[in-house]
Amino acid sequence: MARIDYLREQVARAERLAKAILDRQAAERLQAFAAECRAELQALNVKTAA
């Protein structure tokens, strides 16, 4: 699996879990992880576009 596909999958999973759980701290951590993955995705997309 390519890194880009892996990151997309992780973003989707983290956001889905963050919406489903009741623990606010865990949800915030999952959202932060999703944001980190999105940032890496953007960096990879810029890198491959150049």
C-alpha cells in the first residue's frame, strides 16, 4: 500500500472513531492525528506534483 493511500485510510478511520466515541480527550487526540496525517498528505501531494 502506498504511503498516500495509508494516510487517507488513517484520516478516515481517525475521524470516524472520533465521532463514535464519548471520551472527549481521546476524540481530540484522534482529530489531532487526522490533522497530522492530512498535513503529511498535502506535503506528499505537493512533492509529487513538482
